[in-house]
Amino acid sequence: MPQLAETYVCVPSTERGRGILISGHPKSNSILYTNGRSVIILDLSNPLQVSIYGEHAYPATVARFSPNGEWIASADVSGTVRIWGAHNDHVLKKEFRVLSGRIDDLQWSPDGLRIVACGDGKGKSLVRAFMWDSGTNVGEFDGHSRRVLSCAFKPSRPFRIATCGEDFLVNFYEGPPFKFKLSHRGHSNFVNCVRFSPDGSKFISVSSDKKGIIYDGKTADKIGELSPEDGHKGSVYAVSWSPDGKQVLTVSADKSAKVWDISEDNHGKLKKTLTPSGSGGVDDMLVGCLWQNDFLVIVSLGGTISIFSANDLEKSPLQLSGHMKNVTALTVLNIDPKVILSSSYDGLIVKWIQGIGYGGKLQRKENSQIKCFAAIEEEIVTSGFDNKIWRVSLQGDQCGDANSIDIGSQPKDLSVALHYPELVLVSTDSGVVLLRGAEVVSTINLRFPVTASAIAPDGSEAIIGSQDGKLRVYSIRGDTLTEEAVLEKHRGAVSVIRYSPDVSMFASGDVNREAIVWDRVSREVKLKNMLYHTARINCLAWSPNNSMVATGSLDTCVIIYEIDKPASSRRTIKGAHLGGVYGLAFTDEHSVVSSGEDACVRVWRLTPN
């Protein structure tokens, strides 16, 4: 069975103008965040150690460890809270429909028996506290009129709950059963986050009015605030206490994070301003933070996670990044098979190094969207959702000059001749376009809907797949295509075609879940009955020694077939990517890399059968 060797994890989902709430394990260095329907458990001391929970039916918004670290409560946009085991198979314990709208924050009581959740809903039901095992309500939460963005549970007795939201209020409740005690109107804009100190003696609220206010934990009287002279210049989105309760960390839309000393008289004095390096755009706005043991974790709008050391704030941070959206294409650079490039449709190209992980982002001068993507030694070829093909030169980690070629209609697929990389075959709705360098050398109308295409590495042959499932083989002489053969075997539109590295074979996959391996010379079927997916095949890859072919599908599985064995002796990776597999590549005979809709990239180790 293939083993999961490494996961290059997705970054937290972020939204402009809103903070995100990440949380940590009470005893270890693991943190929790969400992306799409996934909840990610990431170990800060070993970022390649990742566990992902994907059982939510709707996009997840927030997740928290229970005080003993054994359980995780996670919530989604439908108002559902799921409580599941933090280890092994993440077994589901309970599921409750808590609010009628999106849940923005939830918190466990210190004894692990109750959970408070807040967010958006109908009428007055914007906050609810319930028993974690039965779901029964423990209190009435009146006093908010708009979406409640954050809630906090006092970590010591007597229990208290503080909430804050878009109605500029900070509310305080006593219990259990909880009931409204008082309300503060100290902020003049959205109050984004409220947090109790670890000993429960005080709590702090931060707001889009750039202020941070400190209150007494037992009576909720205002006792201090963060010094406004050194304050943030933009909305403050999140706040986190140090484990000893003497410092707080805040992050803001002004692209800076600040560490504050909380003095004996409960006023915050600026200790240090941290500015993680970035691209300089809005993506550098900071939207989330967490003080986890000795780590200061800061998340930017672009999803980059910067990890500072609490003991040495001068030290430059470790930066982890990745994709936030569906990773649609994947390629391994021939020069060094350990370098993997992946692209997502929002135009982001990330470089990964096998065994190390994140290796940086490739910044293109034209940050257009990406639908198809190919890379060879010194060049990247991309197409988006307009009529242009971009050829971008690649110098190490940087993208150089970019040429755009307008081909007259939207590209559906592109294929590069590996030995003559200036030659590119692009398929459109009704035909193909042949590019040599930055010029269109011929546009051929084929009078049938083209769905996939591939060009041979030496540029002498092209295979074009159509909507009716037929494969047509063309020879390329100069700038003209001559039809040589029509291969009929597929029962659905062809979705992907790939030549084997030694060009003795080619493989094709269709939307009717079947893949076929063909002999290139005789054009006979070499491996048949490859019918083990349950949905359309999205991608296909050959191993470097031509002995294996891997297929990835919308059914979330990757299947590896050996050419000289019957298709029934396949190896299957079930649930490789939540939502479907969209990219596949081999880095060597024993490693296959996959990417998918969950925005993650994974490396699988193949053990000999």
C-alpha cells in the first residue's frame, strides 16, 4: 500500500476585512486552523506532520482543542458544531446544530463540560452555550443585535463568558446557567476579538477602531487599555495572551504585529513591533495570531504563517506558506526531480522541495489567473480564463520577462514538446493552435470539440481527444497537422492524454472514469480494463522508468497501475484529497505527488508489491 510520506499543507482561509481565529493545543505545539471544509492540525515543531479532518459538509470556520487536548470542537458556516477525537481516526463524538447561521468563534469551559459558540443567526440567537455531551442549553444570551464575532470563557471559577461583535458592544455574562450582566460601549467600531488571560483575572477586547481595552475578569469593569500612542494604524483583528499572562500579541491591517507588556496597573506598553516580510501588497495585512508556548504565530491575509520565537523576537521568523485555493496543476522540474511546482487558479505558483517543504512563491510580474500550467527547465507556460498564453522565463526562484500570446479563443489544454520547448500545442474549443516561441505558427480548425491534447517530446506528433471519446493521432510536419489514425475505445469525453517518458506508449483518461494505455507504434491497447474510479479522471502521470501510470480522479482517489500486470492488481490511495485530485506527478520510481481541491500537495511513498 502506498504510504503518505509528506503533506505540504494548505494555508488558512482568510477574508478581506475580517480576522481569523486560530487556536492551539493546551499541552503541545500543535495549532488548529481551517481551510474550506478541512480542519488542519499542524505541528509547529515539525510542519510536515499534518493531520486533516474533512468531515464537515460546509466550509469550516473555527476549531478548538478541549482543555485536556483529547477532543476537538469545530464549527462551520451552517451553524453546526462537530466534536471529534484529536487522535488517530478522528472519530465523531457528537454533532449539534447550534445557530441558524455562520459560527465565528467557539470556546470550551475550563472543565471541558460546556461549549460557548457565537456568530450569525436569526433573531436573538447569536450566542449559545451548551453541554458538550447532550447539547442542552446552559443560559440565555441577550444583549447583542448583530453578528457576534468572538466569545471567551473565563478559565477559572467563578465562570464568566465575554462576547463581542459588530454592534460595537462587549457583553459580559455570569453563570451557569448564564445570564446577561452588563455591556460595555468603549469601542466605536466592530469588536473583533475578546480573550481572557490564562489565570482568568482579566480580559482584553480589540477592535477595528484600533483600540485594545482591558477589563477585570470577575466584575468586567474597565481597568486599562493598550497605549494609544504606539497603537496600530489599522483595524486590530486578533489578540492572544502569553502563557504567563503578562504580555499580549495583537495583529492589524496595518501589516504589523505588536507585543505589549501588561503592567501592574493593567495598561499595555509596547514592547516590540514585528513586521513579517512580504510582497508589499494587501496580502501582507495581518489577520490572525496565536501565542503558543514559545511560538508567536502570525497569519497574513495571503495566508502566510510567520512563526517568531518568543525568547528572541529579533530573530527572523520561519515562514510557512502554500495554497489557499484548489491546486489545479502540478509539475516536477527535470533539472532537479526534488523540486515540485504547483499552481492554483488564483494565479499563485508555489515551489516545494521534497523532504523540506515550502520553498517559496514564484512571483510573476503579471499575476493573472491560471487554468493550465506547464514548466520546463527555464520556462513556465500558463493559460488563464482569457485568450492569452503566457510564457514566463524562470531564473532560479524568480520569474523573469513574460511574453503573452493572444490565440483568439480560450485555451482548454496546453502541452509542451519537452525536447523542443519552444514548441507548444494549445487546444481550444474547436481546434488547436501551434506556437513556436512567442508566435502563432498555425491555427487549425478541426470541426469537432477538442477536450484534451498532447504533443510528443520531439514535436513530430500530436494526439487530440474529443468530446465523442475518439483519439485522433496527427503527424506534425513544419506547421501542418496530418491525420494519421482515429482510435476508438473511450465511452466518454477524453479529459487527459500523456506520453510516456520514452515515448513508446501513451495513456488517456476520460470523464466516464476509464483510463487506457496504448502502444504508440502499433496503436493497439496495451493495458485495458482500467475502470476502478467512480468519477471523471482529471489527471494522469507516468513514472520515469515507464513501468507505472497513475490516475487521479474527482472521486478523491489516486490509482497506480503497473504496465506489465493486469489492471486488477492496481494500488489505490483512497481519499487522497478532499473534493477531488487535480494534479499528479512522479518525482522518482517510488514517489508520487498529488494535489487537489483541498489546496494541499501530498507525497506518497510506493512500496514494492
